[in-house]
Amino acid sequence: DGGITQSPKYLFRKEGQNVTLSCEQNLNHDAMYWYRQDPGQGLRLIYYSQIVNDFQKGDIAEGYSVSREKKESFPLTVTSAQKNPTAFYLCASTDRGATGELFFGEGSRLTVL
Amino acid sequence: GNSVTQMEGPVTLSEEAFLTINCTYTATGYPSLFWYVQYPGEGLQLLLKATKADDKGSNKGFEATYRKETTSFHLEKGSVQVSDSAVYFCALSDHSGTYKYIFGTGTRLKVLA
């Protein structure tokens, strides 16, 4: 089945450590996105990428980094510069075509100890 | 800039009650409009969508009509079930070429048996 796979589902990190969240899709989608979700809040865009080897900052990019070396992969690194990294992270993709809908992964919950 | 405003939650209803969750938007041009649903600990799933004015999206008994004159996309269901308890997000995508999606803050629905 086609879809988006995020890993790990749960991750614990000590302060000062960088962590990388994986996002892989087999939908052949061009565009991929990372969102952050905090309790009781909506989704905030961290980074997005429309094509391989290109990505743009979203609304809350500070303290995060991404790469897009392959069409199917868009990993997110949460760096030690991110002051409040505990959150639920969602990866999504779209084909940018007529349907226009975003497909989401199951999410990764990061907790900083 | 583009924005989405949806009603504050939580919304608590008895089983078989009528549901309305209000959503209004601000956008230039003719965005596509979406409703997504999120169950606890999971990613978002597309519930329905509409891509042009007066379109009605529908799925699983839920409906929403794209009203350009009132810039609204209210979600309705005639008879809710306990299994509909979730968080509902209204969203839009512009067609300016950036393929950015704007989400509302979400409305939590709780249906009591």
C-alpha cells in the first residue's frame, strides 16, 4: 500500500542533543512538508519542499533543519538550538496535481527530558 | 495573507445530534478547501474537500459547501456517533505556486452515548 511512514513514533531526547525524524513516502509525490503540533493547537509549518534538492522555510523553521536528497525522503533534524522541541511532528506530502490534498504520516512524538 | 478561522471547541454532543463546525477563510483567488479529522495519537486524514465555489464535499455522512460569497466552508453531519469523536481541522490550499496549506486551530468533538 502507498503511504507515508514516519519513524520513530516515540522519541526521547536529552537537552542539548540533536535528533532526526524520518519521513519516507512511496506515493511518488513531489512536495513534502513538516508540521509541528502542540496540545490544543493547530498545525504550524516548519519546512516544505516542492522538488528534490530544494526546500523552503515555513513559519517556525528556527532550530530545525531538513534535506531532500531523494524524492521519497524528507528527514527533519531537531537541533539543540530549538528551545522547546517537545511536540508532535507530522510529515505530509502531495502530488501538487488536481486532487490537491495532503497525505499525512502517523506522526512522531518527541519528548525532551 | 491567507488564513482559516474555525470555531473554538470543545464541542460536546449527544449521539444522534446534529453537528455544525464553522469555518471561514481569507484568501486571494480561488483556494481549495478541506476538512481533515485527527483521532488521538494519529496523523490527519482527509475527510472531504471542495475545489471551487458551490462545490459540496461529502464523506461518511459529513458535508461541507464551498461558499465564496460568505467565504465559509462549514462542516455538518445530521446524526453524530460516538465514533465521530475526534479533532476536526479546516484547511485551505492556495494555487499561487507555493503549494502551501493553511490550517485552522482545530475543533475537538466529543460525542456522548
